[in-house]
Amino acid sequence: MVTHQEKTGGEPAVDNERVTKLCDDLTSSKCPKVVTEILKHNFVKEKENVSVDKSCVSIPDSMEVCQNKENVTEVAQRSSEWFRKRIGKITSSKAPAVIGLQGKREFQKTWDCIRNKKAEPSKNFRNFHRGIVFADEASKCFASESSAVVEKCGLYVLESDQFYGASPDRTFLGNTCKTLVDITTGEQVSLSGLCLLEIKTRAEGNLEPLSSVTGAHVAQIQSQEECAQPNVCILQSYVPENRKSNYFLIRKNNNFINAFKVCCTECNPK
């Protein structure tokens, strides 16, 4: 069982008043700093810390079952065709950059790439390639601990606006997964329908998985959930050296998605 301690207790996942303010501010401003501040103070908590248990309960009725295959292009990730289809789109890996979470330089460079339909620049840093190398091992670790049947996927494109796309690391059907347990509350959650797995391999020298998620993680996963329309996404923080994982169950937040789209529209007016 994977466990860790929550930094804070009893706090709401999202401050709805600040989210509403974010939406209002984005309507009248092109400044991505507003998004940055709200994410740093709120959305880093938009998660549940989960482990695997053998018992089973039903997922709440409000969680729709969704297995949408019509909006996914079955093309191998990181193939030349996959890179070609991503040109000119706001893909989920770019989501943190396009709203300013990775600094001004990345904000400008990413938008230049999108607006001018340029090929994505190569990422030649060691830890990025480390994540690619260990993705299969991490997904097998998750499959072993959860019994979920995980699959690779191609590129999901948002049906209502093909300007947005996403390629989660893996997908799985929730009913193949053991029941999850929220470590802080003991609440059991049984998944169903299409679910996503996003893997974050820890950088070299780190021997413990992440104990919390960042705003950049949330921005990427919210974008994935908008495009793929799953029930939930599990973010897996994985340490290859000792095969330890922590898991974070992240649900779609429509307030964030609406604000994110407004920000992107303001930054890229048609």
C-alpha cells in the first residue's frame, strides 16, 4: 500500500470565491499572472491521495461513465505522425506554459510555436528523457498494484474545439482497477468508465515520490480530462530506483477549464 502524510487537513480542495474571481479577471484581462496566482494558492490541493484496497464500493452517481473513442487518433505517441498532428494545437503538455506557469520565456516561446504552427522544439534535457525511458516500468508498477488493465493511447482532440489536444501516458477502464482508498479520510472510491494515468518520473537523486502536486500538474491533467472526457485521472509519481509510487486522484474542475479557455482565447484572438 502506498501512503504519505497530507500537509494540511480539513481544507476545501478549491476556494470557489477565488475561482469565480479568476474567471471574472480573465474576461477583462490578458494577463496570465492571475492564473498563476490562483493555481499556486488553490489548485495544488485539487487532488485526493489514494492507495489500493481490495474492498469495493460504487462511485457516486454524479460521476458519469464515459468511454469516448471517437475523438482519439490512434497514432503512436512520439511518432512523426503524432508530432505532426500536434502542430498548432494547445496540447496538455503545453497547458502550464500557455497560462504563464513556466515563466515569461516559455509563455512567449510556446505561443509563438502555436500561433505560427511551428514544429515543437526538441527537449534535450536528461530528466525529460528519463521520464520517457521509465514510463513503461511505471505503468506496469501501477497495473501490478491496482490490477488495472492499462493501455497506450494516441492523441485526443477536443470535439467542440480542435484547437485543444492531449495525449495521456496511459488509459484504463475503472472497473478493472481495485478500489482506491483516500489516505487522509479512509474513504473508499471505486472507479468506472474511462480513466487516465499520467506518469511523473522523479528526477535523479530523489528517492521518494512526490507528496503533493503542483499547479503545472493540475493544468496539464485538467486539459487532458477536457479532451479525453474520462471519469478521473490518476497522477503517478514514480521513483525507478526503488519502484516506489504515490498516486493522486484528480477530478475534472469545470471552473478551471472555463478560465483556462478564456485565458487562451485572450492570448490568441482569432
